[in-house]
Amino acid sequence: MTRDDGLDVPTDQSAAPAERLCEAALHTGGVAGPATLASVTEQLNLRPVERVVRRLVDNGVDPAEVAWRLRRSPRSVKQILELSTRARTVAQPAPPQVLRPLERRILAWRAEGASYAEIGSRFRRSPAFVRQVEEIASVKMLRARS
């Protein structure tokens, strides 16, 4: 497959992104050494538009031409180039919660001594509903511990 910049790239979409980037480097005459792997890792941390802009500029295309090709302003391309060189921290996902907020709240109020009727009136639910939610939450907590 030929891209806009005239490079032929393998079209195997089943490969992982890092493998595709390494194959593209090898296919275009590059050598897949430590420098290429570091470049691949760096490329994976970039957004797609950042990868395209950096690739075109690295291949000698004028930033104004890149802006015209991507239908962006030259200022936007300059900003993309500047921001893509900054270190980016990856946010850690929050640990999954075992209980839903309703279940956590009911267990907390029950631990404080509230009755099923009191809690039910706060949620506009019956005492039987609150009891059932408490039982389900207790089972979830037991399964999470084991």
C-alpha cells in the first residue's frame, strides 16, 4: 500500500502496532535495531495526528505543506510538533470497584445502625429492596475476598 508521502507499507493489519512500525521501518530500508525499537515505543505514545505530522516533517516536507495537506493552520502544525516532543505521563486506571455506590452507601448506613425503613425512605424504595441490596452486597464482598 502506498501512503501519501510515497512510502510503501505492509498492509498486514493483524499485527500489533509495534510490529507494524518495525515492519514499515524494515520495508523502507531501515534496520530494526535498538534505535528503531526506541523510536517505535516513542511513536506508540503519540496520537495519530502527531505521528503523521512528525513523519512528514522528518521526511523533509515543509510544515506549511503539512498544514495544507492536513487542512490545519501552520500555527496548529507548529503546536503539534512542539507538544509531541514533551514527555507525557500515562494515567493509571482506577482499581475496579466491587460494589456499586448504592450498595456502598447502604452498607455504610447499616453499619451506623440505620434501619431498612429509614434507608428505604432516603432512596424512595421499600425496606425489602434495601434488605435485598444489602444481601447482594454482602455476597459480592465475600466473593471479592476469596
